[in-house]
Amino acid sequence: MNKMNENLNIRATKFLAEHLEEIDIYIKNSKEEYLNYLSQNHGVVVKVVISHFVIEFYMNQFLLHHYKERDPEILLKLSFKKKISLLPKNKYWWPSFLSSLEEFDQLQSLFSNKLDYDIKYNDLKNIRIFVEWFFKGKNIDISDPTEIIEEFTKITCSFFII
């Protein structure tokens, strides 16, 4: 077994030595991309990530209260998507509420696939419908995706508190 590990180490060292220049270039390029990304304005990304944490916190509190008989550790380890599926689908939930939560959860994956993704108005279809329902007749224009996310977070957290 030791001889096998020794051979593997020798082969790995040889491989790394042969490709050291390529690896250095890759590391340098990755570092430049990272530093470039850090220098950009991340208002929307930060808003989505923080809002996701806040909504999940209140969703957790709701689920822990609603499913008192379940093991809290297991419940809290579930994915956001799975937690949405556990929300009761009765008369207290607006029809677009659950679909807007699912859509909101997908926003983070847009950023994980493309760090500089720019949220489009159409990315928020269900979220917009849900938020606009609360602003009907109030003469408020919510066309900025960041504002829509902020309002969605406020309303959603209120739902979970109730």
C-alpha cells in the first residue's frame, strides 16, 4: 500500500512540474477575475443573498412552529426548495406566494452560473405579481428589480410572522 502511495505521489509531482506554467497562468487569471469582480457594484447580488437569508430565517421559524413534532435539526438542514414544499397550501397562502418563493430561490442560481448576472424585470415574473398585488391602487411604481426584491422580502417575512 505504501509503494502504491509513493508511486502516486511521484506521478502527481511529475504532472504538476510539467504543467506548472499553465497552472500559474490559470491562478493569475483567476485572481484577476476575482479582483475585477470585487471592484464592481454588487448591490443586487448582495440584496438577493441577504434577502434569501432573511426569508429563510423567518421560514424556518414558521416551519419549526408549524411542525413542532418534527426534529428541528433535520427540518433546518433541508434545502430552501424543500422547505417551500413543506409550507401548508391552504387558504392562508396567496396562490402566487409559493411560486414567487420558488422563483426567488432560483435567483441565487443565476448568480452562481454568472457572477455578473444582471437581474432582468422578467426574471421576477411571479415575484412581481405577488408584490404588485399588495400595491394595487396605491400609485406606487415598482419597476426596479432591487426594489421589487426588497418589497418581496418585507411582505414574505410578514407572512411568516403571521
